[in-house]
Amino acid sequence: MPTAFPSDPDEVTLGRALAARVSEATRITAEAAVATGLVELSSPRFARSIHDVHTLTSRAIARFLITGEGTTERERNFISRLGVIGACYGMSVATMTRSYLLWRDTNLRILNEEASRLGIGQAVSTIVRKIIQSSADTGILRMVRAYDDQMRIVRRAGRPESNFQQAQMQHLDR
């Protein structure tokens, strides 16, 4: 995890550089989702939600590097909501996970570009790389838990699963 605050000046500099590229990172991630066909597998509401989560998460990392402030409970709940939306719209966990991995890879690429451009040392770059990877891992876990919780609610309520979900379950039973 990162050093105790006050932060290393290079972390703050890198945080500011990443903050300046949040919109670009989100755009690149969305373009990668289109290129890999993920957008076609999702509803417009889910696509918008994942866009918002990617923006929020990138901003949260930059904020953390600059100020040391982690995510708020409200932000963590917003991220978890993605799993609920995915479950409600019949998204597969694999598709949702791939979207997080695209976000992670884009942010790692931008980190590498900015660290190189700014002459940031390997020690700080490694710390920030671990923060981005940890954020992706945590986001995936949070989303999957919310997805599972929502699916349990649907099953307990006796509501039929969508045809998509039924097909997934039949595929898994084979």
C-alpha cells in the first residue's frame, strides 16, 4: 500500500497527471469495450453505469494519490450497484469482469505514459500500479458480491430469471 501521508511529492505529481487524464482514460476504456464487443453484450443503462464507475474509480485513485483520501461509503455503494444492475439486466459476470480489466489495463497504460513523461521513479510507479490493480480487484469483488446478492433476492422472490440467465445456467449445468 502507499506510503503514509504526507505523500511523496512524486505521488502527488503523478496523481495530478492521472486526474488530468480521467476523461481520456474513460473514453479509451469505452472504445476498447466497443472494439472487443462488450458494448453489444450490455444494455444501454449498464453501459452508462460502467462508464460512470470507470470515471469515479479513476478519479478516486488520483484523489488518493493527491490527498490520501480513500473512497467514501457512498462511492463504494455506487460501485456495488453495478453488480445489481448487471444481475437485473441479465449480464454475465464474465462480461462485467472484462469491463473492469479493460479499465485496469487502460489506467496502467496511462500510468506508464505519465510516469515516463514526468520522470517518476520505479518505486512510486510500482506503488501506483499496485493501487490500480488493487482497485480493479476490489471493484470486481464488490460488483460480483452485489450481483450474487441480487440473484439470491430474485430467486427468493420466486421471480423467473431472464431467458439469458436461464441459458447461462443450462450451459453451466453441462
